[in-house]
Amino acid sequence: MASPHRVVIVGGGFGGLAAAQWLYRAPVEVTLIDRRNFHLFQPLLYQVATGGLSPANIAAPLRGILSRQRNCRVLLGDVDGFDLAGKRVLLDDGDSVPYDSLIVAAGASHAYFGHPEWEPLAPGLKTVEDATVIRRRVLGAFEQAERTTDPAERQALMTFVVVGGGATGVELAGAVAELARHTLRHDFRSIQTPQARVLLLEGQDRVLSAFPPKLSAKALRALERLGVTVRLNTLVTEVAADHVTVKAGGAVETIACRTILWGAGVQGSPLGAKLAAAAGATTDRAGRVVVNADCSVGTYGDVFVIGDLANYPHQGGKALPGVAAVACQQGNYVANQIWRRILGRSKQPFRYRDLGSLATIGRANAVADFGWLQFSGFPAWLAWLFIHLVLLVEFQSRVLVLIQWAFNYFTRGRSARLITGEEEHATHKPSPSP
Amino acid sequence: MASPHRVVIVGGGFGGLAAAQWLYRAPVEVTLIDRRNFHLFQPLLYQVATGGLSPANIAAPLRGILSRQRNCRVLLGDVDGFDLAGKRVLLDDGDSVPYDSLIVAAGASHAYFGHPEWEPLAPGLKTVEDATVIRRRVLGAFEQAERTTDPAERQALMTFVVVGGGATGVELAGAVAELARHTLRHDFRSIQTPQARVLLLEGQDRVLSAFPPKLSAKALRALERLGVTVRLNTLVTEVAADHVTVKAGGAVETIACRTILWGAGVQGSPLGAKLAAAAGATTDRAGRVVVNADCSVGTYGDVFVIGDLANYPHQGGKALPGVAAVACQQGNYVANQIWRRILGRSKQPFRYRDLGSLATIGRANAVADFGWLQFSGFPAWLAWLFIHLVLLVEFQSRVLVLIQWAFNYFTRGRSARLITGEEEHATHKPSPSP
């Protein structure tokens, strides 16, 4: 008997996990490699960052999800590169894993527009650790504001700048404003937390630019009602520990602040560039691999890139958006093609079905775009709530998240507002003036 | 009008929080100083360490708990010492806080018997970060065991040593055994997690020595049924990254292992020694302050030490145990005496009322000692469950913990088994052989 076809999947996000699970009954041996031992439900990460949920509520152990799938093993490891000729995935500890088909779903992080030195000053929101850092900085700023006696210092500590008006930035800004206006309202004695300033900076002329303009306008009004100051057509030109400098039109302005959160740009995992170089494919400016129409890479028909790391330009001309739905559909598609090839069946084309987009703003407001139907406000928020609950991987998480949302909704509380982990004295000190 | 009496409380654990809340309607100004922004329900910390609960389930923001208590402010800060003559608490950032009455409830950590260098190798279980470290090491050891091909290395990785047979050690050992035997059973492909060895080392001749001998014997049998190997009369003489050396009777043995957890000894906060030196009081061998019969210190009638940091020898001759009930009763008592003094009323004596002890062993087993009534097994576990749920500070936590326990009970799952935070490569590598 021939040994079974070996499918190696790099990354246990939406795309990688979908591919692994699609192969549940396939005559293959699946190896899912991830640096982390859990799948993270990133769309709710901003709620962890703002103390509404715990990390475990939106993360599920990969081994747990796949424990009954006997043809799949999980390997906790760091992928360092690829030997496409030898058909091996190279790990950073010197080990390598042989494959017959390879699916790379290593994801993306935020882009700092050529300023990687901004990253420690303005953390993005991609990992559980990022969420903990943001939670610590936001809550820590209020704590420091409570203690300082210098009005200018207090003003800077109570200024929160969110860079990027996409879904992540809008959701973060809305949640920070809620925190300041309602949750923390009675917690402090020297400061009035509702007086905190939350600024959302967006380079384009509207927020949520992936949505229709009408919904962008509704989101803008909702943000303003929450107390968020939205600055459109505004570019960040400098990020420092104690200020950001922005350019809007011809005017340059420096905003004193201590907490800067980053929700802008996309930067594909470095594995994308390594793979593209090895396969003779190209990467786009964001470091994403430009894939073939079947998600394969260069001339390698058995190597696929899916999800946020892929630039899929074969539908509508521009890259498909970096959202969970694209990753899942690509994961299912690629897994199915591998299976069909084993069975000797012909290849099918990939076609992304846009099932709609949702973004939430604060406690009971959202915008929904289902193409044929666009709506906003409380109904959109209910749709958002329902869909996110259904998509959570584990039944237990659904129950726990639902209960916490109910508490948060009715009490406006956020019980997970813990400051944990190591302190970062270095990044909190203002930089010396020039 | 005279300014109100200022009560400063150092530490927001059981004792400090009880004192602050007792003064709810008192004509005083309370300042509660803590390094952390939350109160931690330590009795359930071992469940966070073994992935059964999330940190936020057993922690409640101090500001949230006290937000409606208008005479109390919370100060997030690190206390460095005391100026008893000037009646000020000194903070590490140079600030100081004046008091009229001072309550120090800074708690204790584990003692490493004069070997502080063992601490990074064998983490104790006192903080949320400790719990995350232990979770990462235990789960990480199974992950490494899955990948290694060296049988001796695998055996060492799957050996878990718990030092100390008190409640913490017994609960940790039971939970790790449950994790290996049931929760992780189907998660790995190369290792059989039920074959993991869990060793519990105790220097005395029985576990849970604070309980009656009959219950110690029951706990021992329950641990053995869970697969824990209990070694009594066994002293740890060396802790290293890849082994522990133990002495039992005359025999010395080296046990190869990669995960060592510490649940032994008590070491009072360093603030105890500073306070005792300033007040002319003494500390015991564990660094706890030997207090007067009214919990005051030395000749200072307005300075009190309560909880784990206090050695209270005036009832039964030996120090009261370091448990939440003692801390709470002392907190209430001291707060009440301060209030009585303000009202010009006479002092009352302190008397600890022992309401009983409980310790749990694994999934549905516990021992209960209420003095007049001792029992074990499932009924004791139900009592343990009920009492811990009631004692949790927040209603929301009670609901969330109950649901997670129900899931854990019926599915034997532990959904919070996430490996998060920074990796610690240094401490995981075996030390070079001599």
C-alpha cells in the first residue's frame, strides 16, 4: 500500500483550519504547523483589548478542535522557509517536514509605512499579546492620569489616538470611547474619564472605505455620537512616545498623547516573500504573494497560498479583501482541489462568494452591507452579534461570550479590564526633546 | 470642620479589601494602594494555571468593586517603605501618602528555603502571571514531548514535579493529573498523555497537614486514584532545569524532569521586615510581622498588619493560618476598631472564628473539615464548589465560573489551555552537566 498523500498546512487561522477540517474524511495525512497552540478568532480581538472579553473566550486550542480528526496532527513550531525542490517545510530548530501538497496560510500583520520603529510605540492588534499590551496601555494611561497633578500631562494621558479608519480602527475607537464614557465613569476620583479624547485618524476621505459611502457616513455619525473625534484625509507623519504628528491638507499638527493604537495597513508574513522567491512568484507592495487563479504559486501546482498572505487578483482585478470569509473559502477550495487531484478528478475554478460585511461601533450600533441589503444601527448590531456568535468555534465560547455581552450591555461593565503582564517602563516615558 | 480621618490600606487582597469595604459608611477617607489594578481570588488560581478558567474569571478590578464607595480611592502604586514618625506611606516613585491609621496587608509569597535561585526554575502560584507561566510550562512540556524522538527526553518532559503537599500542591497535582489523563488524552499523536508522571513531594509524613489525619489519608488515596505519585517524608535538596534531587530517609535520588511547580513554604512580603524594623516589632522566620493582640505593630497603636503578612500568636499559641478567612476577619476587625476609636468607643478583642477548611482533589473529590463535621468525596466537592462560587466577588464571575465548571465537568475539557506570553528559552534548556 502506498503511503498516504501528505498535506502540510502552515498556519492555524481561518484559512489553514478550514483546509484541515475540509480534509476530515480525505485519504491524506494532514500536518498543521502553527507557532501558537490555539486558533484565534481575530474579529473579536478588539474586545479583549478593551477588557470586554478574555483571551480564552475567543481562542480555541488547535489540538482540541482537531483531536477527533485522526488524519491530522498538530505541530507547534516556527516555520523558517521552504525547500520546494525537496518538498520540505523548514523549521527554525533545524527540523523539516516533508509534504506532497503544501498550503501556506501564515497571515499578515499591520504595516507601519516604512517606519518599523513605530511599532513598539503604536501597537497593532493581531495577537493575544497585542490585545494585552493595548489593554495595559489604555487602562494604565487612566491610572497615570489619576495620579499626575500636571494638567498638560493629564491631558496627554487622556488622549487616545487610533490610526486607521478600517473595521479594526473603528471598533477600537468605539470601544475605547465606551470605556471612558461609561465603564470607567465612577472608578476614578481625580479625573473625569468621560473627558478623555479619542481621535481616529484616517488617510482617506471616509471611514470603513470597504463599505458603501452611505454606510461610511452612518459610521462616522455613530462614532461622533460616542465622542470619538474622526479626522479624515489625515496622514500620520511621526509617531513618538509622547505625541503624534499629522498632516491634513497643508497643515501639520502635533498632538500630545501617550497612547497610540495602530489599525492601518497590511503587511504579509515574511514567509510570503521567502516562498515567492523560491517559487518564482511575485509579491505585492504589502508583501503578499500574488497567486495563480487556483491559489497555487508560480510554477508549483502543489504549493498554495491562501488568506491574508495571498493577493488573489483574478476576480474583479484587485486583490480580494483580507477577511475571514476569503480565507475560509480559499481553504475549503484548495483542500477540495487536493482531494480531487488524488481521486484523479479535474480541477475546478475558484470563485469568492461575498456574503457581506459587518462592522460594529460601540455598544449597540453597527453597519451591515449584504450587497442587496444595506442597513445600520441596532438591527445591524443584532446581525453582527448573531453572526459572530455562530462563527465562534466552540460551543462553550458562544455561551460565555453571550453572557459577557449581556452583562456588558446591561451594566456597561467590562470585567476583564485587568492590567497584567510585565510593565514597559521604557516605552511609556516621553522621549527626550530634541 | 476637621478634615476626616485618613485610613491608608496597603494591599487589595482579601484582608485589605475587607477593611476598605467595612469602612463603607464610616466618616473616614480611605486610600487603598495596590501594585495591581485588581483583586485576585487566589484559591482558584490553580485552575487558571491548568487551563480551566481565565484570569478575568477570578480577578475583579479594584476600582470596579469600590466605584460606588465614595469615601474610598484606589491608588495604583508600589509601596517602598513607611515613615511612621511622619505618618506617611512611601511610594517607589518618590511620592508619599499621609495617614492617620495604617493597615498593611501586603501578603506573602512562597519560600524557597534559602534558595532564591530555584524560583525561576520552579515557579510558585501567587499571581496571574505565575499562573500563565505554569500553564505555558505544563502545556509546553507536552508539546515538546510530542516532537522529541529521544525516549529519555520524552520521559523527562512528561514528568511533572509538584513540591509541597499543602492545599496548593494537592490541587495543582490533581489538576495536572486530570489534564494528562483526560483533557489532553486525544490531542497528541506521538505521545500517550495518560502516561505522564505527576509527583507530589511532601516533607512531612502526610499531605494537607492542616487537616485531621483521617482526611489526609483520604486525600492521599484520591490523589493516587488520579494517578499522582505522592512521596511523603521527602525533602528537595536541589532544583535544576532538568532535574530535582530529593532526600527521603537516608536515600538520595535524582528525578529527571522539565516541569517543577512550587507550592511550599511562606515568605512574607519584604514590606513586613521594613515595617517591623521601623516599629520596633519582630518578624518570624517566614518574614511575617509578629503583631499585638489587636493586630497593631510594636508601640504603634495606629499601624496594623493583617492577613498572610501577620503572625498572630495570641490565639492557641501558634500563628493563625495564612488563609482568606483569617485575612477577612482581621480586616473587618481592624477597620471596626479604627471606626470605634473615632467614635470614642472602647477597644474590643480580636477572636478568629474558624469556619472550616476545604481542599479539592481532581474533578469531583474534596476533603472538608468543619471541626464538628468532617467529610470527603463528592459531597465535600459540592460544598467546595458552592462556597467558592458564593465567595467570588462579582456576580458575573459566579455565572461564568459555574458555566465553565459545568463544561469542564461534563466534557473534561479545559478550553483556556492557551500558551500565551513570551517564551522563556533560557529556563527551558537543560543546564550543562557538571
